Amino acid sequence: MTKTGLIPTEKILERLRYENPWWLNKKIPELYSSMAKRLYFDVFYPYLKEKTIRRALVLMGPRRVGKTVMLFHSIQQLLNENVESQKIFFIGIDNPIYVHLSLEDILSLCKKSLALDDLKGCFVFFDEIQYLKDWERHLKILVDSYPETKFIVSGSAAAALKWHSTESGAGRFTDFMLPPLTFQEYIHLKNLNHNIYKGEIKYGSKQMPYSLAHDIKALNEEFVHYLNFGGYPEVVLSEKIQSDMGRYVKNDIVDKVLLRDLPSLYGIRDVQELNRFFTYIAYNTGNEFSYENMSNESGIQKDTLKKYLEYLEAAFLIKVLNKVDINAKRLKRVTSFKVYLTNPSLRTALFSPISEIDSEMGNLVETAVLSQWMHREKLDLKYARWKEGRQEGEVDLVLVDDKKYKPIWGVEIKWSNRYFNKPAELKSLVQFCHSNDFPSALITTVDQFGWKETNDLVFTFIPASVYCYNIGEITLKTKIGY
């Protein structure tokens, strides 16, 4: 019996046959075939089938958002399209059996196990690629060496993947970011689409098509559930995991990133300090910070804080939102900014679930809204805050035209019906609209829906749950291209 490294070759071949059951029965494991597809599958799959451009496809994203499941669903789709089952290889790089092998070695063993002469027309999936040292260099060589083979890799150490793929894979890799579940995907996974219908809203002088809810109370119940448990497909579909979010999400997602992925990539020595800092941010998601007050409250030096923020953003755990003034002018010195979790259910994992009457609801709704927008990579989102004489104001979310550097719209994110009955009290938003010649703006509510005129402006009021659903839906349509 020959050996590959320290492990007999036959043992490795056994593992490959186990990981690729479709070589014999033309089916993926039932564990994966029984799971519903994410809506993002329809965006991802065309990249996988793209063969005119010679590039590997790199599927990135936070832990537990369903990357491995999406790979298996892709394999099933290839089989459905009559791609030969023995031309599809799946290798989980995180298995210790492959530890002494290069990607080239593994490919040679795949060919050997199937007695293939070449890899022409093959689809090769490497899952958890970050477990291979210098993976990007190995992958680049494979792309160059096998021009008629499609390589698809995934990895959870998002910071490492982003870092390396931009450094080393220029022109050889296509990056695909799979984010946490949108609220639209959550509704889809739970088979609750029957509560959604196609309607329209009045925005300014226009009527716009918009998805609305037959029963807003039922949608809001799901929305609160989404805030607490909705970021991860497995959590959404398992009451057992929901009952122990701390153990599942904190151990498996937060701790592995904070205690293992980031320290190994960036050489962080004080892991406990980074952990404490992330917990501090998570508790205060949606709040405005300055380096000064952050340093005072956390006891961490400003330079270290800046690095931690950069690392946590690279790992897709947080999003930093920068501030502009009332006319969306960049501020010369970044003195304050807002920090949001990329997924509101991370907060539940670290602390405890919230109800719709809790004081934290406002910040978590803001976090949820921003997490839907994060799926749109090229939007220049900010928040506005200004002080002019005695007048101070803030608008929660502002989209800026990054060429003209002018605001395109402003949104006030509220978990309250108060302003539906008293729109004139939205003084900051009124001032912002007048300063930028906006005739209209949008405000979220708990469950009130409609429009009101005040101060020569038209304000559209939409329940926050409906607004989140529509951001996700519009983003998905934009990505699919219709």
C-alpha cells in the first residue's frame, strides 16, 4: 500500500469516494438535498457555469451562512443538467486527512480514483480552502494549468480570503460574497410568502411597485424573530439551536473568528481584549462612537482600536458607517462614526433575545435595515449629523452619489408610530430635505402605512418589517439582472 505523506493513499481515496457519493448514485447527500435553497443561489450559479472567462470562483462569507450547502445545491443542479457525475469533485479541505497534500496532489488522487485521463470539463469544489497554507498560490497555478476545468472554492475565514484573493489572485479569481440571510430570504425559508402581495406605495408624486403584507401583525412577529434568530439558515430552521443561541452562534461563529481566524491572520496577541471589544460593540450596535470615548470606555489605545475595527469589518462581523453633514459633505477629520453588527442576531447570541417593546428595538431595527443594504456592495451609505448655530440634526441613513457627492435620499428608521400622527416633529428630516431640495422622504414605523404632507414635503411611512423585506427583494432582483 502506497502512502501520501503519513496517510495510506487508499485511505485518502476512501475519503474522496465518501465525499463524492454521486460518482456512484448520481445524488448529493439527503442532508443537503432536503434543505431549501437560498434565494442567492440564483445569483451564484451563473458565475459557476461561466466558462468563457478563465477564473476560479471564490465563495466568501461569514461562518454558517450556508456556503457548503450552496456548493452541494450547485452540484445537484449540475447533475440535473446532465453533467457527468464523475466530472464533479468535492473536497473538504478542513479534513485532517488532506493536511500534507497540495491541491494538485488531491486532484491527481481524484483522477486516479476514477481512472480519468484528464480534467477537461470537470467542476472541482474545494470547501474551507483557508485550511490550506498559501491556498491562493496553489489555486492560481491550477487555474493556469487546467484551462478547461472550473474551480470553485469556499471559505469562512472571510478576512483571510478577502485579503489573499485581492493580493494574489488578481485576474484569476472571481469573488462572490454570501451574506447572512436577508429578511426576504428568511420569509422564503419559512414558507411564509403567502403573507406577501404585490402592491404599491406613494413616494413623493409617484406610485411605486412595492411588496406589502396581508397581515402586518404576523409579519412583525416574524420580523422580531428574524432580529433574534434570523441571520443563519440552520438557526431559522431549528428550535433546538434557537433555545441555545449562546452556545451555537457564540462558540461556532463569534469565538472561532475572534479567537482563531483573526489572531492567526493579523498576529493579534491579546485575544481576550479583542473579544471584550467586540462584545462592547455588539451591545451598542447602532450607536455613535468616537475614538476618544471608545478608548475611555474600553480602556484600549486608539491605534489598537482602529486596527480592531478594521479587522472586525474585514471578517464581516461589523460595518462602520461614516458621518456627513447636512449637505452630505465629507468631514475633514473622522471624529465620530456609527458601528453596526452585520447581522442583528449576533447580539442575541451574546446577550439575550429581545421583544418588540424592549428599549433596544430601535437600534436593532436600524441594524437590520443596514444589514439588508449591505448586500449592495457599491452603495455609498452614510448617516448625517450636523450642528448649525443652535440647530442640531441627524438623519439615520443617507445615500450619497459618490461622483457628485450629493445626497440622493434620506431615511429615518423608527420603531414607533408616533411620527405618523405628528410628522412635523421630524424636524431634522424636514431641515435635511429643505437643504437638499428633496420633495419627499421615507420613515419607518411599527405598523402604520401611508403618506403625510408637512412643511411642503411628502413623507411616506412604511412598517420597518416591510421596508426590510423590500430592500432584500430589490437587491436580489438587481443582482439577478431583472
